[in-house]
Amino acid sequence: MSLVSEESCVFCKKPLHEAVLETTLERTASPRTFKLLRCDGCGLVATTPRLPKSELEAYYQAEYWGRASADDLAWVRRDQRPRTAFLERFRREGRLLDVGCGLGLFLLALDPRRWDRYGLEAMPAAYQEAITRLGADHIVKGELTAAEFPAGHFDVITFWDVLEHLPDPVAALRQAFCLLRAGGLLLLRLPNFAGYTARRFGEDWYELALPYHLYHFTPATLTRLLEASGFKVRVVEASLGTQHYHALKHSLLRRLTRLHGPSSGRLRYYLLKPLLHPWEWVSTHWGGGSSMQVCAERPVTPPS
Ligand SMILES: [Zn+2]
């Protein structure tokens, strides 16, 4: 089977040399070994080899999309609270595009009297679910780089757990810049490869999520990409919500069952479980969270 080779950096074009991690996925009939390589120039970390699009789509269709019941709007609003709370720290109304909107739950959680809600989704099953909730005229099927919105059309563009899945995150950020009006905001949530859980658990880190995550960002590498795309970075911080706890819990469980087998590993996990909440609190505050949230602005006056 052919694999797409990824030997130079998508951002700065320098070689990807330094291997930071190697792991084998045993989930399918033919196990695959992946290496994470760091760029010599900008420090961005990429998953290699890159699986061809057809093979990645098969993984997504088999595993990634569940169906969620969105009938209970109160539940949707609670579930999406970390995202909506982050958004409303900066903006309370406007025209918003959610890139990779999935089932449309984030858009559904926004008050339609204050937000003109648009979504973009490439996966057919998720797209179908999203249009039943938000209407075919507000959900566009496909990739951001191919979408035909007018320049400067949006007040806010969001990427919730999306940037790390894109084959060309640099092109996506540049396109987002074009689609935002001057003073418009880009909000992102994504795993933090420099955070405590990523560093402590390595190949067992829950948010490594191979083969889906094609790039692994740190606050430093993401800031570099955003600034090179024209953005002014306003906030980079540990994300809100329960992701850090879940990431720590699942990473620990994976590590212990891999080292000690399923039964003994689970027993050790349950013995350590009472420590998880304080462990998560301390590691997120002092070691960096498992995921980060970012707010960047398209400046009103472009930097000279
Ligand atoms: Zn680079």
C-alpha cells in the first residue's frame, strides 16, 4: 500500500529529522508503525508516514463519528459550555463559522438571536446530521481551503479539535485570515504536545490520537504559525472543561495495561484512581494542560 512521504515541514519547508516518538497501532489487521518527527527549522511535529486520504477516511468512518442525540437543547448547552464560555469572553454576537462542525452541536448551543451560525464539515455522515439541525443553507460540505465564502465575511471562526487533523494547517490558517474581517477573531482548541500529560505519557498519551492527528502543536509552534499567517495572538492557555482529567485518566489506564496486562494494569489503575483529581489539578497548573485554547485576532491594521 502506498504511503505519502512527508519529509519536509509543511510550514518552513526544512527537513523533518528528529524522531520524538515511535509507536505501533495494533487496532487493524495489519499493524502500522508511526514516527513523530520534529522540524529542524520551526519545531513543528508531524506524524509520519501520512496515510493516504482514502485510508484515513476508512478509519474515520469505522470509528470516529458516533450519533449523538441533540434533542435535549439544555444538555447540548451544558456539553458545549467550555467552548461557548471561551467564545463569549471575547465576543457576544456576530457571524460565526465553525470549521469541522461535526454534528453541529457547538452551533446549536449558540443563541440564534445573537449569532448567525455557519458550519463546515467534510465527513458525509456528520454533515447530514448537521444540516438536519441547522439547515442546508448554513452548513457547507467540504474543506475550508475549498470553501467559497466572500473575503472578510466572518466575525469569528472556530476550530474545535480540528487543526491537528488537517493535512495543511498552514493553508487553513491563511484561509481563515482571509475570511475574517479586520478585528475578527480565530478561536482554537487543540491538544498541547508540550503539556504535562503528553510529556509524561508519550505514546500512551490519550490525545496523541493516531492516525487522526497529523500534527502536534505546542504553544510556541502554534504561535509561530498564527503570527506567520498574519494573526495577533491574544490568549494561549490551558483549555476549560474536563479534557485534562479525561486525558490523564485514559493515558494512565493505557500505560498500566500496556506494561502490566489488562487485569493487573486495571487493578493498579483503580489503586491510583483516588489521586487522579489532585494529580490533574497540579499537573495542569504547573506542567501545562493536556489541551490548550487559543484566541487570535486579525489585526485592524496589518503589521508593517
Ligand atoms: Zn518547520
